[in-house]
Amino acid sequence: MNPELPDRYAPLRFGAHLEIVVRDYRRVALSIPALLEDAPLEAKDLLATGPAGAEGKHTLDEHLSCQERAGVVAPDRPLLVLGARNNLVNLRAPVILGGRAHAVAGEDPELSQRPYYGIGLRAGRLVVERALGGVTRAADWPEFFCAGVPVLWDGLTGEDLLGLMLIEAGDHSHLFYLPRGIHPGATTESRSAWQHLHDAFSTNLLADTATAGGSMRGALADIRPPLERSRDYLHAVIGVTDDGALVAVFAHGRLEEVGRLAARHGCRRAVCLENSGSIMPTYLPDGLRGERVPLLRAPNFRPRGRALLVLELARAGFEVMPLGQESGAG
């Protein structure tokens, strides 16, 4: 350990930054093989000190095989795969598939008094919108909707955006430096603070925005000293521009900082679907029978996830965005 570094840092230091813009895709599928198994999907125990369970989680090849058997993915078309690590794993991370809402055991998203924020498919094109909570019904999403944490939303900034993220982020370590589980920096105090926030969050899981926000703010004020904001997670943020391009940004930092990177490409809305990486972005230029090209992998990468997005691209190949360029094609 370098004595000049704070104790919270390990000997290995890692940072990543990847931006992808896809302007031309033929179709998009949300892959969740676990729903075909008709087994209850338990929420991840985020305070557990052992390895994460693999129940209902599948490898990239298992996801793609399932989509091929269903006739959704053409075997010879170029593909881009994006993970959705938090969906059907964390609270407030449901999906709507074929007009039916699904969530982890114990959460009924159709009873939520506030909407979910996420990315969905409507008439074959990706959109970033709100669902349920009096805004839309599950039946209004015959293709799919995938809820996430709003990190860029119609000009919200500062405390207003933080307040929205606070009531939608099922893992409070994504917002605040709260080591928990197997994290080497976890302490009795950090786990206790995490649990205090989680109690307020889960008690108001389906409450209206004002009630949930007041409860979370109150719980946050109880914790002394005030919590630091987290910058340690590798966040995966997805947005859609006004002209329909998909923007995916992978970077360390505060959630809203990664959201601003998506805004540079023309997004007004973006959501975080993944933190740190199960089934991180993978490119298949020759389709299912060809090579899998990982575009990014974090040191805490796990090869299994419950949900992922599969984009069938119009053509293979890519263009490079020059450093600092704020828009581009993929």
C-alpha cells in the first residue's frame, strides 16, 4: 500500500471511460431468460459478505442462445450487447416485457404511486420515458421498458436531480461512499448507515414522490458526519437523442457527471442501468457465429446477469470519435 494514498484506496487503481453512439440499428431486444424459468427473483442482498448468487443470471452466450431460439436475433447480423446489471436484481429496477410488469420478489411495480424512469422500445425505436405510477400502464409497453436511475432528466440539476436519484437508486452506495458487503473498506458504521438509508427506501418503495423524498432526506440528515458522494463505481448510462440515436456512456464519477457526458451527445434524458459490470458492452461484428469483442471490462466484472439489451446493427464497422468531440456515429 502506498503510504501517500488514503487507506480507502487499494494498491490497484483503475479508471475507465467509454462512449458509444449508435445511429442506425434494425431492432432491439431485452433478454431475460430467467422469466422463462418462472422462478421467483430475489433482490440481491447488498450487505452480504459472500459471493453474489447466480440464481436467474445467465452468461452472454446463454442470453444470445435464448434470443436466437426465440427468433429475435438473426445469426448473421452484427450485434451490440449492453448489460442491465441492476434490473430484476435491485429494488426500483423492474422491467415491462410484452405489456407485463416484472420486479424482484416483494415489489409490485403496478402499485407504485410514483413513476419509474427508464429506457424502452416503442414502435421499434428506443425512447427514454417514465412508466407506471399514473403515467402509463404496463399494457402501453407491448415491446419493453427497462427502469433505471435518472441521471439526466429535462434540465434538472443540483439538489433537484440528487433528490430524484435518491428515491430511485436501490443501492445507496451508488450515490454515497458507503462501503458494504465484501468491499474491503466496509465498516460497522458504513454498513449501519447504508441500512438506515435502505430502511427508509424500502418502507417507501411504492410511495409518491414527495413522501419518498421526504423520508430519504430525513434518513440522510440522521447520519453524522455527512456522507461523501461516491465516485468509485463504474456507471453505465444510456440515453437517446432527439433524432433517435442511442448513446451509451461508461465512466467513473458521480452519477450526474456521467449523465452530463451523455448530454454532450445531444441527450436530454439518460438513465443508469448498471454499476461496475455484469455482461459489459460487447460487439459481435460477424453475428452470433463470430468473435465476441469486449469493449470494456472492470476488475469486478461478473460474467452473469439477469437482463441485457441486444441491438442488431444495420451494418458492421465503426467510426472513431476524436477526443473531445461531442457527437458522432457508431
